[in-house]
Amino acid sequence: MAWNTNLDELPAYEKLKKLARNPFDLTVPGALSPERIKGYKAGGAGFDLLFATQRIDEAVLNGLQQLADQSCAVDQFLAMKRGAVMNRIDGYDSEERQVLHTACRDIFQETPYNAEATGQAKEELEKLKTFLAELDRGGVVNEQGESFTDYVNIGIGGSDLGPRAIYQALSAYSLENRRVLFISNVDPDDAASVLKNLDLARTLVGVVSKSGSTLETLTNEEIVRAAYREAGLDPGKHFVAITGQGSPMNNPDRYLRSFFMYDYIGGRFSATSMVGAVMLGFALGYDDFIKILRGADDMDRAAEDRDIRNNPALLLALLGIWNHNFLNCETVAVLPYSQALLRFPAHLQQCDMESNGKSVNRQGEKIPGFTGPIVWGEPGTNGQHAFYQLLHQGTTVVPAEFIGFRQSQRELDMQLKGTTSQEKLVANLLAQSIALATGKKDDNPNRAFSGNRPSSVLLSDKLTPYSMGALLALYEAKIVFQGFIWNINSFDQEGVQLGKVLANRFLQQMNTLHQAGEIDRGKHPENWAMLEAAGLLPHQQVD
Amino acid sequence: MAWNTNLDELPAYEKLKKLARNPFDLTVPGALSPERIKGYKAGGAGFDLLFATQRIDEAVLNGLQQLADQSCAVDQFLAMKRGAVMNRIDGYDSEERQVLHTACRDIFQETPYNAEATGQAKEELEKLKTFLAELDRGGVVNEQGESFTDYVNIGIGGSDLGPRAIYQALSAYSLENRRVLFISNVDPDDAASVLKNLDLARTLVGVVSKSGSTLETLTNEEIVRAAYREAGLDPGKHFVAITGQGSPMNNPDRYLRSFFMYDYIGGRFSATSMVGAVMLGFALGYDDFIKILRGADDMDRAAEDRDIRNNPALLLALLGIWNHNFLNCETVAVLPYSQALLRFPAHLQQCDMESNGKSVNRQGEKIPGFTGPIVWGEPGTNGQHAFYQLLHQGTTVVPAEFIGFRQSQRELDMQLKGTTSQEKLVANLLAQSIALATGKKDDNPNRAFSGNRPSSVLLSDKLTPYSMGALLALYEAKIVFQGFIWNINSFDQEGVQLGKVLANRFLQQMNTLHQAGEIDRGKHPENWAMLEAAGLLPHQQVD
């Protein structure tokens, strides 16, 4: 069929619309049969995707397969991996860039999809390997000849959320005496609270900004540099830059080392580039970082399968579209049954909502239906004691994506009442999936459960560097597949610009106030009124 | 008018429905006028609520005031404070309890609303004051006569989320050499990661469970007790119980002290009871905890005002209902411009969604419209670099509640390009509110912003114990007001039961497998199939 076709113009769309009028009823006794449960299972790169608890049947699955085929989702994915300029809007000024986050893990084959990008990735990995080895054997040390124990990551958005989520997920694998802290928010208390308990002398600081001009990051860098100078330490011996080759941050006078990121990798897809690599390499060691890349690459390859039953990323994308565009659910809850994945939903909020929270298609036309959903979630079992009440009995249906592991990361566990904690954890995950699907009748209406609330279960053996890489790539691929099928550009973020412009206007006004300058209330009167209503004008300036 | 009337039966409902067909257009040039901005402002207990960027006008505000009056929202709130049995469903078996979280901060007046509950709260506060003083002056010490420096809070849901959010919010006020860690998830890695870096000898452990039978909490307590025994330490000298008076945890042989919580305070409303008090008293000192209560009490009193323009909690509740029930927005984003409030949205997810994620009214009848929204959010400015793309240009409108402070908590700040970081933070908050409201036209459709995306701004001087207490109470009151207006019981959580039952069924099956017992696949066949599909059956048991 055709690339760049809107979802509602694909032949399978009307067929699925009809099927959606009467979706599979999971509450009928026997509907969730053993055959269904065992048959509705897909897998790849160490993950199983169980989807019997979705409101689908064979007809819907066939329709979703057609949707994938007709939108050329896999062909577009392959074109992306090869280096097509996917980040663009036809006929309008746009970023006009390749999208090559997959290239930085396509390092295990002799012939990568995009030799140039993978070549650059390998070059940076070699630099990193050397740097980490120098740290290990005392070639790079502080002013006193001591090794570095702490690392502060200064970055925001993609330079923070993904790397932070992965660090937290894999802290069980952290090297002895290595710790990472994060500063992201322009809120000065963020930097202050991190600096409070830090031995600056033993700390490396990684500053991450592709352009070298991100307001929050530069501001926080200056605050931390000032703390170094106050402590009589030389920032040039502690600071590392992760930035674009042409950026003002690529400056050996100010940084111990510079590692490069490239225009063809967007921030929210950059966790496996140097953006994540330097920090994670410090924390976990080089070899464990390579295992992350291995898992991601394996999932990137699993995502090439045209059969949706063999392609968990594509299937998850299509099930999401079924729930969102056909069953009209506005949100999706990502619910990891793993406390280590506490911040993974926050990463997905960026990766998904910044990619697919769009209103125009790749031809610049307004999209008639819905694009990206609202993504949210917290780990189970904690969430069960928080918001699951609404998932089960609320007036809004929330499709859920459960994520679980058969084994725990750390060895500490205990049998209590005949089962281990890890078993209790997984039992709760499976139970929730069934409970949401089947519901329960009850003579007390307040104790009845309507059921038919769809979910999927993603399972792997253990949360390791490899499976973390695979999970990351699974969601990245899910997100770009959805973007292809919605016919949107998932790779720009024009929606963040207006807020920046208006914030700068406020800052100019605040600056005027600092300098006790003349206020012109005729210029941007709503801003002055906002500052006054917010109690931010000096007394004599209030109307 | 009448209590216990459904929203759509209140006289103002139809009027508001009509007004919602053509809501105030914020994108018209001049619509967001200085007069509007300065006039649409409510306040109480140190907070200002700016609501000019909502899609409302005088007619809507009047309608919302009528909604409040006709639903007797304030009368119901007062009845709740006095001790009415609000946690019930007419004609059906239900919890039949009072709702008296307000009583534990109603300690500053001679005549409290409910003398008995406030008396019990004061008694526990006295016990806590004595205990904390003993800790301070070395009356309670460890086996070696050393003072306690760390505190581990073991609890889940309301015994975790609210207290944890407050601790994080106020860590700038923490006493020297006092640190709190949290274990909540049944995931064994949660306890393991906390225990890894802990000096058990210097640690107090607070176990929080009203019933004394919460699976996750008991399991984690046993894991931590085992660690104490392994270290040759006596748990009885380290463990403190926060529990119901009649619970099995009220046992002086096993606990150094017991502090009591009562049936009339639900978990999600318990942060200002002993559930939060013991841990926060340890971290911040008794006096700062009392300041939290003072802020909460002041807001509880501000919430009694019948004029919605003088009652920020009630107004926030009504604006939420306007956006949810009349403008059909399924979610609400809570966006604190304060990194210290990182976990406040997670607390609100429980407090709001567990309270109001209901489908039947207080007479046990199915609700025709929508009850509680999906609550989610992350701090700004971080969120701006994550999901704000969707807020500005997505196909789903997300009402936002911004929270900000004029000053930072810690003294560390720096001027860069003419403004401080704190100013940059607040400028961004105000800019986002305006940008979402007004939008922007552009010849490039990918750079156009539709606007008319509603938000409110909550502002206070500084995030302190007092303002944290007020903010907590503001949202608690907002949530119960919405429940009153929707005519639902916001105080039970029957929706969590089915998952528990099904999880126990899985655990029995896993136990059978442990004992290599006979599997009866005819009993709960879907469970056995799920265990098999999940790869959790031993090889010989797979079909």
C-alpha cells in the first residue's frame, strides 16, 4: 500500500471500526479460556507478550495485521534504520533529519544498516572504553590523585529521564563505590539538594546538551562550577561534556573529555548513545553497558518481523491503537511489577508523548482522529494500594501494560506463608490482569466489577542490562510504529517552542524589574497582570 | 437543596451543560485581559489560586457556585468534620465509618469539631513528643548506647505515598544526621536495595499498618527483622509500630513503642495522623510537624467558606468538575514547579483516584456520568522537556494544575543572564499557563498552537512545613468536595478486593507447586494457563 496515508484512509480501518462496535467480551464465563491464554502470546529478545486479556479476537488480530501491512510499518522502520530522512513535514519548514538511534546499538554485525552512524557510534564507544579504563586503573584521577566515586549527571528531558530510569533499574549491578546523582530541574533546590551531600573532590560531573545551549542545563552547570571554585577545585579536572561536535560545549579548556551526540538521534531516543553511555559506563562498567546495547539491538531486529505475532513491539503498538482509536481510551497505564523500574514510566512519558502528541500529519494536514495517548503509571504492587480502585471500578477504562520478571535482581528473598516475595509480586501481576478482564458480579453493586478492562503482560526472566536494553528498544519501536500508522512525524517537538518564547518574555520583564527599569504595561499586558496576580511585582509597581 | 443527589439532577447541571456548548474562548485577542487575570483569583491559608486561564466566565462561575450550594458541599464537609458517618452506602453492606482526618489537625482551638477524635490525636501527639524528646536527649538509644540516625518506614499505599511525598518535599528542613528511607513494594528488591546501604545498628524501623495484616508490609517487616537477627541485633529495640489499637501489631514484646491510628481515618487521608507523624517527627522534629498540622488546619477552615471565590479547595473541585463533566476531559495533570514535590502527584493519584474512582452513588445506583479523573504529573520544568508537547499540540486536552512558590527552599541560587534560577522556574510556570490558554497561529501548521487548554495556578511564598500542610489539606478537601458533588462514597475502596482474592488463588497454586502437589487443572483453569503462558510452571507440568 502507501506510506504517508492517514489511519482512517487505510482499507483495514473501516473493518476494524465495525469490529469495535462489538469487541470481544472477556466477562463471558469461559471467554478467557486456557487455549486463548496460551495462544495469545508473542515473543522476542527475551520478552513474552501475553495479550489474551485484550478485547480482541482473530478477526481483530487479522485487521491489525492488515493495518500494519497497509501502513508499511515495518518497511518504514527498516527505512528509518537505514537512514531515511523521517524527521520532516512535506512542504513545510521542518527539521529534515535522519532518525538513527538504532544505529548506536547496531554494532554487532559486520554490515550495519547505516555504516556511517554506526561508525560514529563505535568511535565514541572506543573513546569511552579508554576513558573508563583510565578511571579504573588510576590514569584519570582528581587533584589529590584519588579515584572518582561519584558522578553527577546534569541534563534535562532526554538527557535525564531515560538515563536516570536505566540507572535506577540497574543499580543492583552498580560497581562497588560508584554512585550517580542527577540534577535536571532549573529549580535551584534541585542542584542544592544534590550538592549538599556530595564530596566534590571525588566527583565527576557529566553535562549533557546536544546544542550546548539548554537553559536549565547551562544554569545548573554554572551553579555546580561555582561550587567547585568555592571549594578550591578546578572544574576542568572534573567536568565531562556530552554534546554535539559543533556545540560551544566542545571545549577542551573547560572539559576533561568530550563525547559526541549527533543530530540524527533525538533526545528522547538517546539513552543508548553517549547520553546514557558515559554515566552508565561509569556506574556499571563498559561491559554491562554493551549488554544494554545487545538487548536493544536484538529487540530492534525482532521489530523487523512482518508477522505481528512474532513482533512484540509492533503488536503492542497495534493493541494500543485498537484501544485508543477504536475503543476510545485516552490513556495507557504502564505498570511495572518491579520497584527498580520506578522511573521507567516517566521516561516513556517523554518518549511517547513528545513523539506522538501531535495534531498534524506528515503532509501538514490536521489529523482527523486521535494520535498519542496519555501515558502514566507507577510500579505494582504499590499502585494496587493507590489508583487501582479507579482501574477496576472507575467510570473511565484505562488499558494497562503490565511488565514483570520471573526472578528478582538481588538475592535477598524470603518464604512467608508458603511463597516468596517474588512469587507474591508475580502472582499479583497476573491476578490484576485477570481481574480487570473478567470482572465479577455481586449483589452488592459497590462490590461488583464490570470487567472488560484490557491489559497486556510483558514478561522476561530478570531485569538485567540485556533485558533493560530490550525493554527500552521495545517501547521505542512501539512508539515509532504508532507514529508511522498515525502518519505523523514522531521525531520533532515544535510544541515546546511557544512556552519557551513566553518564558523568555517573562524573564525580560523580570530583568527590567531587577534594573528598576520603566515598566511598559501596554506591552504584553497579560504578562504584567500575571506577574501582579502572582505577587511577583514590587509594591510600587502594583496597579 | 438535598444531600445525596446525583450531579445531573442538581438544578444547575442543565444550565452548565448549555454553557459548556460554547465555553469561554481564551484564544480571542484580548480575552485574557489584565482585569480577568487580576479578578480571577481566590485565596486561603497562604495559597493563591489563579484561574483566569480556565474556560469560564461569570455565568459559569455562578453556575458552579450554585452547584456547590445545591449539593450542600460545605454542609457535608462540616458534617464530616463533626463526625457524621460519611463512609457508607445506603441499603448495602458497607464500612459505616466516620471520616475524621481533619480531627488530627483540629488541635489548635479550645472546642474542636469532634472532641473525641481530636482528643485521641492529642494523646498520640503527646506520646510522640515524649518519644522524640527521649531520642534527642539519649533516653532511647541502641544496644551500644548510640543515638539513631536513620529511620526506615515500612508501609504501602497511604502508609507510604503521602508520608514519603511530604518527607521529600521538606527534606530541606531535615534535622542534621537524620535520614529516612522507605520500603513499600512486595518486590523483594525494594527491601534489598534499602538494606544494602544501611547501618542497622543506628536505624529505627517504623512499621505502618492499621490492621496489622497488610501482606506487603508484614512480608517486608519479616525480611528486615531477619536482617536484624542476622546482624545479632534485637528488633525489639529498633522497631516501632504505627497501627490500630486492637491490631496484632500492638505488642510491646515486639515493638519499642506503638502509636495508634483509628478506623475513622482512611489510609489515603492519614498523612497527618501518626502514620506521617512518627517518621516526619523523627526527620524534622516535633515542632515542624506541628507546623504541618497548623497549615492543614488553616486550609481545613478556609474550606468552610461558602463563597467559592474565597475557598480555593472548593473552587479547584468545581473547576475540575467543569473540565471533567462538562468539557469532557478524562485526566488532570498536577504539575508542581518544585523538584521537592516530585512524589506529590503519586500521593494525589492515591488520594484522588482511590477516593473518587467509583461507579455507584451513595444509594448503590450506577452513576450515569463520569466520576474521578485520571490524575498524573511530574515537576516542571522537567515536564516541559518531556510530555508538554502533547499538552500543547496533542489531540487530547489535558487540564493542568500548576503549583509554584515565589522563593526557593535552600539558599543556593545564582543570577545568570539577568535572572535567578527561581525566577526562571516561576517564569516558565506562568508562561506555560498563558501558552496553553492563548495558543498561537502560524502559517506552518506544525508550529501552530490551538490554545484553549485550561489550567489553574496555585502559588504560595515558599514550600515550608506550614505550606506543605496547607497544600495537602487543599487537595484532600478538593477530593472530598468532588465526591460530595458526584454523590459518591469517597472513603471506601471495594475495587481493590477482587485483585486480592485472585492473587491469593495464584499464591495457593504456587504453594501447591512448591510442595510438588497434584495439580487440578479443572479448578481455575485460566490461572493454570496464565502460569503456563508466563513460564512459571515446572517443565513436567506444562501441557
